[in-house]
Amino acid sequence: MAIVPRWPVLAGATAASSLAFIFALREGAVIASLFAAAGPVIVLASVVAELRQRGPMRVNEALMQKAAEHVDVGRKLVIYERETGLFAHWYISLRCDEECHRAGRYKHQLALVAIEPTPESDVWTVQDDIANWLRWRLRTTDLAAYVGNACYVVLMPESDATAAHKVIERLHTDIETVEIGISSFPDDGADLERLLAAARERLSKIAQSAA
């Protein structure tokens, strides 16, 4: 069995800690904390394996390459909701603030669509159908997220209620067992909380009128 000298491992641990600080500046505190917690162990294990083939002189290059790979994975884990593959609640909230600010500044339209399975449906099956539909059938400019409690959100920059209704029609054609509500900026609010509340209120009214 080949023996790996101690100094590459110590150098790797020091470099990994330093990289965590660098990522705190470049990628933000959330990514940095993920890397600081799990990065050194994962990166060092990968580097040790590579050093057996490359030799100790390539340790810094190997560390940087592995660190970049793991930061990429960490970024995706943080931004996306694990079960659905759609954006996470915190991220769509952040993007909603940004898009509302942009729409207000340039006098553009912005719509939000809330989608939930109907109460009488097979909720788990319908949730999978909704998530798959949102991943593949939206415009590239639209942002889809899962915000919990079987509720899905689509943020539609540069779109008014008419454009949002077209999405609703397509979705309802493919998945009949859904309830959908629409809100718009600035009439219904300027952040995710207010826009979502308005959309869900209309969703509830539509459900009541259908009953």
C-alpha cells in the first residue's frame, strides 16, 4: 500500500479552512458554512486519492478543483428544494423581492401563480405531476418553487394576469385536479408573502365557487 506523507494532509486541512473564508466572501455565508462543515473532510478524502496518482506537488491544484466541485453541489442543495427539484422557499422569496424591485423601477408587469392539489385528489400523485409539469413546461424566464403545505408558486416576470391565465389554462388541461390563484405586482403587494397570500385567497374563493 502506498504511504501518503503527512504534510499534504495538513496542508489540505489548512487550505480547506482558508477556502471556507474565501467562499464566505465570494459565495455568501450559507455556502461558506456548508463548505466549512463538510468541505474539509470531503475535499481531503478526494485529494488524498488523487495524490496517490498525481504526487504531492499537485495538492493545491487538486484542492482548488475539488473545492469548486463541492461548492457547486452545495449551491444547488441550498437553492433547490430536495423533494421536488424546484426552487426553495427562501430563494423564491429573495428572487421575488428582486423582481418586484425591478418591475417597480422599470414599470414592468409581474404576476405570481399559486397552485395546489384539490382536496379530493390523490395529493401525493398530483404533487408529483405539478412538480414535473413546472420543471418542463414553463418559460425559461419563469421561476417555479415549492413553498410547503402542498403549495407551488410560479413567479412570472414581464407578465400580467392575462399571460398568467394562459399558463393556468395549459396546466389545467394537463392536470385537472389542481386549484390555481393569481396575484400581481404592485396591486397585491411587493413581496412573496403578500403576493402569495392574495393568490391563495383567490384560489380558495375559486374552490368555494366550484363547490
